[in-house]
Amino acid sequence: MNPTQQNMQFDPTHNYGSENLEIAENLIRWKFAELLKNLITLSSKAQRQTEIIGIGVACDEMVEDFNTYFTLSYNSYVENYLLTHAQHLKLLELEMFFIERSAYKSLDFWDDFLLSTNPEWEIVRQKAKEILNMLDFKDLTVDLFREEKYENTGNGNQISIQSTQLRLVRIVEQF
């Protein structure tokens, strides 16, 4: 690291989405926080993963979020010292794991009904936990806030809109 450059200050429990995201540093911090939320989701048990994702295709959504917040943004994390080289390489391993299962290469991997029993998803959970440990964010979890709106149809009430917000919080140990 250049001695005149310092690590970008990052507080994972701060809501960077409430900041002006037209300022590059705020946008980088917000995206990095979203990556952490995704890694926590990926590291969670299947039931929690589907709870966090809500309506949608959980397997696809989790991998798409990883693509959005890692694959499309990792250069800015490295340039701003939010990721070390070793952490970046570990994240690339997870990216390659997803790529190797893309398209029609592993249909079972993308089947939400197999999320809790497919051993490949257990590998994903373990890799995500290892990355969170390397990032020194193993003490984080997500609080889930969901709003749902229903529409009365001929088949009864059906959900028409679902809005989900995740907030990073520190795990408090109970004694």
C-alpha cells in the first residue's frame, strides 16, 4: 500500500444507503455492505436463505446478488483497500464455483427444492463462512425487514409486492 493512502473507513453496521450515493466512496461502501449481506445469506442454512430471499428463486437470486456486488465491483474494493489480495482470491474461488455450475452444467444446483439437501450448496455455505472469517466479519448477521402487499383476486388474497430490507448487525453473544 502506498504510505500516503489509507484504508477506506468502513463500518458494516452503518446504513450507507442513506448516504449520497453519487459520492463514489459512499457507493463503494454501500456495495461492499451489500456483498457482506450476500455472503451472510450464502453462509446461512437453507431455511434462512429462503426466508431472506422471500418471493423468487432463491438459488438464482443469491448467485445474481453475488455477481452484482462482487463480480461487477471487486476492482473498487481492492483499489480502496476493502479487500486484500488473499481475500479477493478467495472470493474469486466462489465466483468460479458458481461459473462451473452455470447454464445447464448442474441443474440440481439451481433447484430451490434441493437447496437444503444438495451437497454443492453446503460447499457454498462453507466457502462463504470462510470468506466472512477472512474479512473479519464473522460476528455479523442480518436483520430482515419485509413489507408485503396483497391483492384480492378470484383465487383469494395473493401477494402482489414484496419489499425486503436487510440491515447488518453485530451478533451479541448470550450468556
